[in-house]
Amino acid sequence: MKRRNFLLQAGIFSTSAIAAIGTNAIVARSASDNSNQKRLIVIFLRGAVDGLNVVVPYSETAYYQARPKIAIPQPGKEGGVLDLDGRFGLHPALNSLMPLWQQSNLAFVHACGSPDPTRSHFDAQYYMESGIPGTKKTGDGWMNRLLGTISNKTPIQAVSVGETIPQILHGRMSVASLPSGQRGNNSLSLDRPQVGAAFDRLYSGNDSLSQTYQEGRMARQAIMKDLDNEMKMANNGAPLPDAFARDAQRLARLMVKDPKVELGFMAVGGWDTHVNQGGSQGQLAQRLKKLAEGLAAMVQTLGPIYQNTAIVVMSEFGRTVQENGNGGTDHGHGNVMWVLGGKVRGGKVYGEWPGLATAQLYQNRDLAIATDFRDVISAVLERHLQVDQKTLSHVLPSYTPTQKIALI
């Protein structure tokens, strides 16, 4: 087996890192311990979650007229929304997040999204992860470009939960990968002392491939050590209720244990609800409940470092205002973004609300976009990570600010 293929199949490094080693390999070194280190976690809801049933505009008659079967009732009614501000309400399945709202640690930005009109899941996700809507050949993601501006040259500074490195973290900077679910604890042949020692000798040089191996080896050892410690924390012997909560808690524990982990990414699927979406109960409600429980577990596990952490939840686009004939919704446009964190100015629904009357809709069918998703990202980068305008222009190169959102 070629040495390059071994690194990929061993699972210790990403394809993008291997591809980039010719000019961008670095020798890994540890960052200094800093308990006040700023952290950023991005959670992508793949499949286009129905933002109108997440943060419900319950004061709009048009909402209930368009959704006779799947609308969430007004506050105080059976299965009704959890009132946020007298205009909007939270889906009742998200009740485990209400304490964060009440503590002003949770905010929403409604009528938000990508200005590109595509209704293709693949293209829309690509644009939001690259940070350059409308351009299909960007190559790298905005989180990887961000990593390049803040990097301390450590192999686990950015961690992606999942089998492959997503577009948002694809690029020249090295990224550690943590398999989701129980696979995250599976051992590799490389973990066997004799095998590991043999490859350590083989890749002990200063050439680019050896340096990439050394980075990947360090990342693997650091992550597996933290996961081993996690397994000893039994949570009273009871497993968490679903895979997302387990993965969210695992990522949070890595960040707590190792201040070198500054950026995290997770993706959660299952939001393409064309059929039998449900209202207060049903398919969407069940998934939202698990999502909320996972986020609550993440916040609890982050503990003291939550004060220096920002969590952004996003999805590629929203769904149609009108429910379809199958009790679901189709691909739409405007959506809602979530921002959580210890320094977030929460307890507020941000963004201009365009309304749901037919004349106010995008192409007479969708919630219009009043806030570019990059306005939200830039607010987090500027106010939380303290990036300057030059850095912001590098991370979001085609972005021209349309408004300032005082989220943090």
C-alpha cells in the first residue's frame, strides 16, 4: 500500500490535508494552555429545517391560513408555542432550550439565509459552507479560512464530528476528524504499540508526508486519550437518548479537556420534511426534541468554558409557507439561524420581519430573506473571536456587510 493511501485509510487525517501537504504541511506543536480561549461551534441542520415551525410567527393570521394541518397553535392552547416576545414562539419540542432563552444566552435571527435563489440542497449547503453564495468552485470553506487566520499550528485546533471533512472545513489547513456515534471509540491498527512504533520510525523525517503523518498521529492520540477519559464518566450508567446528544457531549468534553480545540463542527440530518411533517407532535417535533436535548447537553458539558463559547445553528434554506398535499412542506428560501453562548445578547429575535402576506413572500411562496446569513457569521467573528476587518474579508471574501447585528 502506498504511504499516502495508508494515511487516508487509517483515518488519522483528512483528504484535504493530504492533498495540500506539498506546500502547506506544518510541524505540529502544542498551544499554550488558556482556559479563556474563545471557542466556536457550528451545527449544520442538513435537509432544510422548517424555520417557520421552529420560531413560529404566531401573531400572523397568514401563517395559520397557509398551514391548516401543521401550524403550531398559539401560546396557551394545547400543543401551543412557547412564547418568546409576544410575536414569535418556540416549537414546544424545544422546551429544554427555554432556560437559555430566559437567561439571555439564546437568540434567533429570523428571515435569514443565503441570497442565492437555489433550491438545491447540495448547492445551497455548498454556498453556506464556502461562504461565497453562487460560486460552485470555491474549493475551501469559511471555517478553514478562519482556521488559517487564528491557527497555532496544532493538529486538533479544529475538530469535525463525522466520517468525512465537510466543505465548511475543507481547505489547506489540517483538521482533525472524530467519527460520530460508537465508531468514535473504535481502535485502529495504528493504535497497537508495535504497529504505531513502526510507522513512527518510518515517518520520522522532515519531508512533507512525514510531517502530515506526525500531525495526524498527534491528533489521534490526543482525541483518543480524551475519549478514554469520557468513557469513564458513566453518567450514572445511563446512555444519552440519541446519537446527536452523545456526539455533542463528546465534542464539548474534548473542548473542556483541551483548550487547543477552538473550532468544532457537527452536521445533523433528517430535516427534509416533504411528507407527514406534523405540527406540535410528529416527525419534525421528534427531531427537534432530540436536537434541543443535544444542545442542552452540550451547554451543560461545556460548563465554565461556555462563557467563552459561541454556538451557531444553521440550515441551507427554509421551507414553503404553504403546506403541501402530503402534510409536509417543500423547499423554500428564508429561514431562522440560532446563536447560543455565554456572551450572546439573547432573549431576542433579531432581524427585520418581512411578513407572510402573499405580496410579501419571495416568489409568492416563501419567507423572504431580510438578513444575509453572513451578517450573522460576521457578527460572531467580529464580536466573539475579535477578528478585524482584513481577516473578515479573507474569511468571507465576497461579502459586503448589509447590516450590523449586535448579537454579542
